[in-house]
Amino acid sequence: MAAQLNLLEQVPPMLSNLSEEMPSDVIVYSLKKTLRYKEIYREVLQQELINQIAQEYAIAVESDEIQTEADYQRRKLRLEHASDTFIWLANQRVTPEEWEVGIRDKILINKLSKVLFDSEVARFFAENRLSFDQVLLYQIVVPYSQIAQELFYQIEESEISFFEAAHLYDIDTERRRRCGYEGFVHRHNLLPAIAVAVFSAIPGQLLSPIQTEQGFHLLLVEEVTPAELTPETQQIIRDRLFQEWLESELTARLQ
């Protein structure tokens, strides 16, 4: 009990008015008690490391680059007027200057990742080409084998369509709304057992139920797309290499 009392004595005072600015010690305490402090702390250290390495490479972010990205974000959020942007920022409890710093950090990361890893993207793609194959996939996941088998036979006999079955029986609410649609999925984003079956399937083929820890999967393959080194794939590879490097570099420097 004494230990509990000592801990409670460290609790920062609560706000008397919810419109007041949140004291930093209250925010830190909330992060610690919800076990998110280490995650945020590490993100701060990562950004400091990025700033340091970018400076070593003489990488800078120009004001027009920040403006272009800000305009893009405003269009995406449908903030048509400057007043709309200021209201949105106020709701986020962020100043325009802080928003611009966040944009600057994002652009800096992208620039640094290109400098460090653009020359390695093609090699990585060649060595891991299969993992970037894509499949246009529909999926139903149900909790029991008997349900999966029954649905499989009903779909095969055209007693019910795959999409209707997904809308009625899938265990995931969002997937039910999408009638089983998963979209284009890379091989490396699928469970191994499912990836093997899916990429061996003929387009239009309904696969027999496959069991995983998630449940029993019914899978419909609409299209298989062999990997190509598109700009999107290049960005995925670059981001992966950069994150792996960043984690390794930060860990080494902390030690």
C-alpha cells in the first residue's frame, strides 16, 4: 500500500479547465502509465539521428517543398480556404509552425532514404522478386470448419455467390462490408500457407478452405500480377531498407 501511495503522490495535478494548455508533465505521465513513453522517446531519438545524418550529407528541405506538401495535405483533407486550415490545426492543438516542422521532417526522411538506398533498390528487388508478386484477392474467414466446407460447396454449386457469403458470414465487419474484397496483396503480406495456395491458383478459382490461427479461409483469386519494379514498389523497398538501417543505427549509437 505504501508503494501505491508513493506512486499516487507523483500524479500531476489535473486540469481545472479542459481548454487549458496541457502541461508537459501531464502528457509524459500519461504516456508512461499507458506504456507508450518508450515508443515516443525512441521516435524522438530517431528524428534527431535523421537530422544529424542529413546534415552530414548536406541535405536540406526548401520552403517551396514544404509548401507543395502542405498544399497536397490540404487538398487531401479538403481544406479549401486558409481559415479551414487554421481551424483544423487548432483542433489538432498544433500551430502552423509545428505543422510545417512535421512536413519538413517527412520530406527530409524521404530525401535521406533516397540518398542512402536508391542504388540498392534494384538489387534488393532482384533478390526478393517473388515477394513482390501481387494477387487480386477476395477472402472469407469463418470460425468453424463445418461452416467453411458448407459455404465452399454452396458457392461451387452456385447456391450462393462468394460475395453474398462474405457479406453474410465473414467474422470481420469491415470485410463483410467489402463483400470479401482484399484488393491487390503482395506475397509477403500473406501467411505462408495462404501465399502458397493463392499463387498456385488459376484466376477465378475458388480454393478449398485453409485453416490458420485466424480461422478457416475461403479464397477467390481474380488476378495474379507478376512483380514489376514500379515507383510504388521502389518506395516500399526504400522505406523498408531505411527503417531497417535506422533501427540498427540507433541501437548501435545507444549502446
